[in-house]
Amino acid sequence: MRLDVYVPVLAALLFGVAIRPLSRLWTPRAGARLLVCAGLVSASCWVWALGLLGWTLLGQIPTVARYGEWSVSVLHSVDPVDPAVAFAAIAILLSLTVLVAITTVRRTRALLRSCALARSLAPAARGDLIVLPDDAVEAFALPAFALPAFALPAFALPGFALPAFALPAFTVPVFFRRLLTSSSRPRPTGPRTTDPGRRRLVQRRSRGGGSVGAGHVVVTSGMLRALDPDERRALFAHERAHLLGHDHWWLLTAQFSAAVNPLLSRLPATVDYLLERAADEHAAEVVGERRLAARALAKAGLAVLRQSPTEIGLSRGLALGYGTSAVSARVAALLDPPPRFRRSAVVLLAVAAAVVLGCAIDAGHDVERLFELAMLGPR
């Protein structure tokens, strides 16, 4: 307890400093997902450690001790946490509650804006592409938000029976709908096709509505005029990579992790950059030439910079744009060889996460033993 409870706090501080160096150790997509997962572990253990520190002080309040049936004097005598540290932990937790509430409101508003934009632009879609007659230079990947209705079978309870009914439709991303319904989806009968081209066609059709990765690529006529046909292919491949990878949800998770743990304030920007880099790499593979992908990105970025502020158009919400984030660094990366994936760094990150989790669990057991001792003392 004297050391274990502070390990998650120290680990969060070190991880917050090392986010950007760590992002260079892997390919962009793998790096983004590894950092998001590590951020979730760090944020969870950080809150757990602060809660344990604060609870040792809250447990010494007579009203709380009377409700929990333990001795305040015994708990005070065996408590290894300094009261100033416990007070600081409680103050930090209260501040984090406000910060998380603000982030939740903002991200919910962004989600609602994305839903409204997806509904308003859906009639104009041709396949997975939506072209807007607008002089503004914009292109972004807009996730789709479906309204699935899940049918639940009839079941009986002792004394009465309930008929089958349909769960009300909620706004659920298609990505999560596939996860929920994959186990009950009927498997196709007959021989499996071995033609790769036919498999790709069937996969695209199965997603419904012609949208790739449960969403649409939205581009303005101003952006199309800024690029030649080959460069447009790179643009479309970039945005489709965002949809196929469900990048908006990864970025949203990073933003909430940073709200829970402000020491990870660099995480959202780093993950955003890595997701854009991953889409750039995908575009370079699709067009078959890294310089072409770099040229398309550079021209789009210059076109965005040249437009006047009055030409900035749609409120995109969660949608990820093209040519607006760290364009110079991304162009330079495309002109270099493809990045490598270092397995040793993954092992080190996994070991560090396991150590932090183990210390957090052990600290929880230590606090539990403190209160068990306090329960044996006179009240």
C-alpha cells in the first residue's frame, strides 16, 4: 500500500511524457490502437489509485465509519496515507468529474452533429460517395449511424408469459451492431467461393447501401477541382481507410482517456496524427505510388489554406477531415520509406501495463485489509 498505490500515478506521468516517442516505434495504425489501449489502462488505474487514496480519509469520517461498522481510531492508526495526500486525491477526483462531464457534453454534441449530417446527406449518396456542390475545399469520412431493431424471442417467467417483442431502435453504429448480431447471423449454405474478386464484391454488398466501412466519403466540388483524377483516387482511399478502421471511435476513446487522466493530454492529438498517417499509408498502397499520395495531400492542404474563412462550411462532428491536420509532417512521412513495426516495443508496453494493473490490484487488496483490521477494533 505504501508504494503500490502510487505506481499507477507515476506510470501515468511517464506514459504521458513518452506518448510521442512511443508513437514512432510502430506502424501508424498499430501505434494508434496500442496507445489508445495503453491510455485506457493508464486512465483506469489512475482513477482507481486516486479513489483508494481518498477512501482512506473518507473512511475516517464518523458517519461513514458508523455505516461501515469499523473503528475510526484503528483505521487512523493503521492508515499509511498522509491526510494531505488523501485530500489532494479527493480534490483531483472532483475536478476530473467536472472535466469528464464537460467532455461528455461536447463529444455528445459532436456525435449528434454527425448523426444529423449523416441523415441530411444520405439522400445525395451514390454508393459510398457524396459530392456537395460547394466552393469550400473540404473532404471527410462521415460515419453512418443506423437504427437497428433487435427482435427478442418469447420467454416465460413463473406465473406469467411475455410475448415476443422488438427492442426499441437506438442510434447504434453499424460496427457495434455487427458485433452484437454476428453470433446469431445465419451462415451461408453451399460451397465457399475461392475467387478473390468475387469475395471482395460480396463483402462490399453485405455492408448495405453501398457504403464502405459503415459510412460515406463526403467531398465538395471545390476539393475535386483542386485535384486531378489520380490524386482524387488517393483522397478517396484515404477517407475510406478512416471508415474501414472506424477511426472516429478510436479517437473518441483517446479523448475520453485524456479527460479522465489529464497527464495524457498529448494522447488525442497523437492518436489523431497516427490515424491520419495510417490513412495516408493506405492511400499510398491503393494508388501504388507514395509520391502521388504525398502530392495529393500537399495540394489539398494548400487549397485548404488558400480558402477564406467564410468558405469553411459544414460542422462535421466526429468526421475526420483530409488536408487539415499536420499536413507538412504527413507529406514528409509519405516521401520516406514505409514505417516498420517493432515487436519488442509491444512486449515492453504489455509488461508495463501488466505491472501497473498488478500494482493497482494489490493496492486495492491492501486497502481492503486496512478496513478489515478497523472492523475488528472497538467502535
